[in-house]
Amino acid sequence: MQTDIIIPHDLWPEDGEAAITSWLASDGATVEMNALIAEVMVEKVQYEILAPASGTLSIARQVDDVVSKGDVIGAIT
């Protein structure tokens, strides 16, 4: 079963866009639920993205990609 990694709608207060600043796990890596897997930046403030499930990480959006709340940036299978 696949679980999408989605930028949470409540991660930052405004409606602005973010940039993915880093992936802390590699594509194809095994990750545990709630592990820190990525970071995004909005107006010079860094926010953490946690794994929504345990499994194998598949990265869909790369470092420096611009993302918005609700965007799917990867998946865990």
C-alpha cells in the first residue's frame, strides 16, 4: 500500500509557497514512521516533514522545487 507524503495544510501560517531545502533520506531508503525525512523553507523559516508511514521512500519532488500546502512530494510503499 502506498502512502503519499503531503505538505501539511497547517505547516506554516500563511498561504505562501515553500522550497524543498533537503531530503534527509535517499530515494529508495527504508524509513520509519515519524522519522524526519525532509525540510522545506518558507520566508527564511525551516519546517520539518515527517514520514507518514514506515516503508521505502520514493522521492517525487527534488531539492529547490517550489511546493505549496497539499502538494505530494513523495510516497512510502
